[in-house]
Amino acid sequence: MNNKKDFDLTPFYRSYALGLFLLVYIVNFIDRQIFSILIEPIRAEIYLSDTQLGLLGGIAFAIFYTFAGIPIARWADVGVRKNIVSIAIVIWSLMTVFTSTAKNFWMLLIARVGVGIGEAGCSPPIHSLIADYFPERKRATALSIYSLGIPIGGALGTLIGGWVGEYFGWRMAFLVVGLPGVLIAAVVYLTIKEPPRGYSEPGGIPEQKQQVPLKDTIKFMWRLKSFRHMSFAGSLHAFVGYGVGLFLPSFFMRVHGFGLAETSTYLFFIGLTGVIGTYLGGYLSDRFGQKDLRWYLWVPGIATIISVPFAVIFYTTGNPILAIFLAIPGAILGPMYLGPTFATTQTLSPLAMRSLASAILLFILNLIGLGLGPLFAGFLSDILRPEYGEESIRYSLLLLAVVGNVWSAFHYYLGSRTLREDLTAKNLI
């Protein structure tokens, strides 16, 4: 069995691996995000309601993404994690290509389910790999760099989808973004090293491959009050983020009158500013967390509450140019929760539970956030449509952003109150 004595990761290779993981996550979010920029032409061709679009962009994807994540994570806690990631990339890429052939709601539903199942094999094993590649004091920063895939992939998916969709049709857009994933899967399989579990822990903890029962992992993680509050805070944040993310292109097109390619260009540059917040969330947490570990939950909580007044002005202004600029603070502050939340989960969980703990967190975040956020936003928009017409999406997203973010920040604060105590409990098992 490999252990720390006969396995070596150079600084250059760590950087290479993290860069490749980032590329995987970028492709992951391109294939996920492209659906949102294309919902208007899809709606026009296949005649779908906002509720149906919310179901396709949310729960149809999320329910299989979340439930498939648990057995995949159990496999990742004892299996070869790089192989799991490679297989997952192939599955979600081919299902993205299949989306281009959809002729009705049910074919779109099958395609979105397939993408969700494939993407379930991405983050849990990669989170576990990153935890072994990087020591605890650098883990939030490394996970924040990996999480840059969300704003970069989302921005690229929006740009590519908008321009290809405008000039070649929405079906071609899905084909273009789906095919490159197969090549990236081969690169991961051939070049990523599988480190011993616990490689970056103090004292060179040997690899552990015992499989912890699912119920024991859930029981352990759920009795940690900080994890309970943090996971609920993150799920509320995701509820807002995914609900807004799916319908933001429609908001600009319906409310401010932008075209498809024009909207995708503006959202590309807005989305790229999320790179700043994603990195800062991990960097600030690692920096201040050296003095007080509660900063790992204070940083995302503070960023979330600061975003609320910007959201109110953004959704209520009638000036389209002002709206573009007001979207930037939210794009920066929104993803600051990612690195600290994922890193705290890895730090709270014992070695043999890390992939599964990550999957449990993602299960909660995605079932509530990704599953219900878009569905709620679309359903509320349909309810408000008789009174507000096409502007119903404005008030749906406004309510989502204000209530969801205030509630989320409150739970980050509650989680910080027991974080140090829960870390002590973890070290005692």
C-alpha cells in the first residue's frame, strides 16, 4: 500500500493538478450553464412555461445529481478517484450532446437527468483529492481556485451559448460545448496521480481505505451544529444563486429588451467578476482563519448580507445600463461562500469520510438550491405574470435574492458559534 514515504507531489505538479481540476470544473459549468442562456429560444421552439423551464434547469437536474452523488462518493472514499472523475466527464459530455437532439419536453428532461448523473461524479472525488494534495492551512484557497470553475464556466457557457445560439441555433450550441469533454477526460485519466489518503495531514497519516457506513457518516456530520447551520446557509445561498442564474438572461431580455448575443456578452463579463469573489472567499478565510477559525463562516456570512442592498437596486432600476453595473457587486460577493464552505466540510470530516462528507454537503446544497431555486423562481414568475406580464420575472428574482440571502447569512452566524467546539469533537474520534 502506498504511503507518504514512497509518494511525492512536487509544487509544480500540485499546481498542474489543481489547474486541470479547475479546467474540469469549468467544462462542468459550461455544460450546466449553457441551458440558462438558451431558454428563450428553447421556449419559443418547444413552447415551455417558466415552471417547466425551472423544472428542467433545477429539480430534473438536481434530484439525480444529488442522489447519484452519495453512492459515487462512497466509491470515491475507497476507489481510484481520478478514474471516477474521468468516467463522469464522459457521461455528462455525451448527455450534453444528446440535448442537441431534443424535440420535446421529455427528451430535454432525459438529457438534463443524464447531465446531472454525470456531473455528480465531479466534485466529491475532486474535493477529496484536493484535501490530500494541499495541507489544511492552504485548503480553502485551493478549493476556492477549483471553485473558480463556477464563474468562469458559467461565463463561458453564457458567451458561447449566446453567440452560437444566435447565429447557428441552440442545438449547435449544445453540440459545440459537449464534445471537448471526452478529450479532457482522457487527460485526467492519463496524467493525474492518486495520492494516499491523508497525504497532506500533519505527521504523514497513512492511507486509510476502510469504508465508513453511510448512516455513520451522516450521523457524525449531522451532530456537528456548525455543519448543520453551514450546510443550510449554503443551500439557501445556492437557492438564490441557481434560481437567479437560470433566469437572469431572461430578465435582461424580457425586462430590458436585450438580444440573445448581446445578453450573453454582458453576462460573460459580469460572470467573470465572480472570479474575484470566489478567490477572495478562500483567501480571506485562510488568512483570518489562522487567528480565529470562525472566520471560515464569518467571511461568507458577511459577504452574503452585504450583497442584499445591491440586489434590491439592481432588480428595481429601470435603467438597463445601470442594471449591468449593479450586477457586478452581486457577482463578486455571491460566490465568496464556496471555498470556505467546502474547506470547512473537509476539515470537519475524518479522512475516511471526506468524499462522502462532501457529497452530503452537495446533496443538501443542490437538492434545496439547485433543485428548488430555479423551480421556485419560475413558478413565482408564472403566478405573477397575470398582473405584471413579462416583468413578473423581475419581482420573482427580487424576492428570491432578498429573503434567501438574509436567511443564509443568519445561519452562517449560527454555525460560527460552535465551529471550534465541533473541530475538537472531530479530532477526538
